[in-house]
Amino acid sequence: MKILPTKYNGYTFRSRTEARWAFFFDEIFVPYEYEKEGFLLDDGKCYLPDFYLPTVKAWVEIKGDTPTYQEHEKCRQLSFGTKSTVVLISGILDPNTSSFFVFHCGVRQPEKSCRYLSNFLSELLDANAAGNKEAILHVTRLNTLCNEYEGDEYAYGQAKSARFGDIA
């Protein structure tokens, strides 16, 4: 099966799945930068994470299927090398079947259901909001979303039904 590069919000995403996650981030008011920066990992391999969430101060990698050991290892090395949070999301925008892993300073946390991804991002925003008016605004919006929509159901539905233009 051919993966379709997809245009959305001024970016050309390598896959429709990445574009849908970008749409999801827009729906939950979390700004992102797509493929912002590449890294040389400790094992000598190059790595280009899919997203950087500046207000959350976290890198995000999207995988449509269950991530391999090598994909987990890349995220672990990025987290260790940058001393930052890396979120590895697997699945195609379904809060019941998608999940995410969090790496912080090279340590992987237990797998979590994507049903509560916006709650987790809200916690990261809270940690980074001190003295940052933009981050405080995003915390308020995200907390409102978490309270209004059980487990991001609305944002997932919007992102799953979004229509994009393909690239020839």
C-alpha cells in the first residue's frame, strides 16, 4: 500500500496519519512544529522526530502500527540526549485502540491509552506554564477541552473525518 503525502496547515506531511494527528493537535489547541530538527543519536543513526510541541516542550513520534523495538530505542535515545520528554504514539486516531509511550531523560514510562492524551499534555503544559502567558492560555483551553469532552472524543472524531488534499 502506498502512503500518501498530505498537505495540511502549510506543511506537507509524509503520511495521512501524521496530518490527522496535526489536525488533532489543532483541535486540542496544542501548537506544533512538523519535522523541526534532526538529531544524531548515540548509536550514530540520524533521527527526525515528527513533531515538536513548543508549549509542552516535548517531541512526538507517530507510528501507524505497533512500534518496533528500534523505534522505541530511537525515542529513548532522543529523550536521553536532549533531556526532554518524547511521546511515541501508535495507532490511527482511535481513542480505544491508540496508545502512547512517554520517555523522559531516557526512561520509558508504562504504556497509556490515547483516550487521555490531552490530559497528559495538559499536565506537561502545567509544568511549563510558570511565567509563560501563552502556555497558561493553552493550559486553560486544554483543561476546558478535557472537561467538556470525555477522553478527547470530539477532537478524535474531527481529526478522523478531516478531508485533505493529496499531493500528486
